[in-house]
Amino acid sequence: MDGNTQTLTPATELAARSPVRFPNESAEYRAARTALLAEELELRRHIERVAAQRRALPPGGEVRGDYRFQGMDGSTDFAGLFGDKDTLAVYSFMFGPQRERPCPMCTALLGPLDGNAADIDQKISLAVVARSPVERLAAFKQERGWRNLRLYSDLNDNYSRDYFGLLPDGSEVPAFNVFTRKDGVIRHFWSGEMTGDSADPGQDPRGAPDLSPLWTVLDMTPGGRGGKWYPSLDY
């Protein structure tokens, strides 16, 4: 953690201490599981190291664009998305006016996020920006039963274009950006930058850690993510 120089107990030692045993497991299973536990402990530590490195980023670029949004309660500029918070996270939702229905992958991510949105709002401001008119966003929010997410229409596409929710060829991609506000100055802090060009062989491009609990749960199962399976809007 930040400023923590404490020497950590080796992960292999912590794993060997684990008292967890399950009915009828073999010695072979326990040995393999203990080795895996050591790797899981190292992964947890690496996630924390990456998070600390992220928090230590120097100031990002100042936000200066003409960004205008329409929410359920009226129009706002970019500063208005912060509310009374000094940190803002914005998810770019693939639901542009050309789409009959929104992206199922985005929807699968936003559903669980809605469940935590009220908790997240205790610490930071969370906004979801899409390019469809706000009436379409409101209708879909009601359809999915989302209660806490704040959805906004990007009125002039400037935000979506500048912060990589809209590519130069007009195609949409999901994006997650974090911004800060200090002494009246708004700056970009961080964005997920893993793209198709950085995907490993046989894998879809995705960030790490993955924002969607769907994939995190499937990663813990024998079948994993299931190759070419993707979520749908309806089953």
C-alpha cells in the first residue's frame, strides 16, 4: 500500500499455513490447490501494486472541451457531472442512435454496477454516458430495473470522441475514464487503455482487473469464460 515498506510474508508460506480442507479431497488436490493459493496471494499483491502505481500517476491533461450532456433531470456541462465530489468516473455505454438495442456486453457490466452505484457515490461521482437521446436511455433504464445509475446523453458527441467512446470511423467502443477536480481545475486521471491491439492470443481485449463480475465468476469455474460465449440482452 502507499508508503508501506513492511516486509511481506512469502505467499508460499501463507498458503502452506491455510487450515482449509474439504471433504474427501485427495493429497494431490490439496498440493495443487496450495500451489494455486500461493499464486492467488501473489495476484492480490500485484493488483495492489498496480493500484498504487495508478494512484501515483502525475496530473493528467486538463479537460477543456465543449462537453454537454442531457440527464434525466436536465442538461449539464462536464463539471456538473461531478456533483459535490472531486473524483468522477465515466463509463461510455455503447448505445448510440444508430443502434436498435444497446450493447449486451456493456449491459452485462452496468447491471451489477447499478447495484453498487449508491455505494460508489459515497466516495466518488459515477456517470454513464451514451450517444442516444436521453428518452431512449430512460426507457432502457426502466426496462432493466436499474435504480441508481445516472445516465446522460452526449449531446454533441465531443466527449465520446475525445475520450475514446467513439472512434474516427464512427464505431463505438466501451470506455472507462476517471477525472479529478482540484482548485476548480478538471483533469483526466486514468483510462482503461487495453485495446484489440494489446489482446493476447485467443483472448478478447479486456482490462485488468475486469470491471464485470460476470467474467470474474466464470474465471473461477472449470469451463472458464467459455470461448465464444457472450451475454445477451434477453434469454
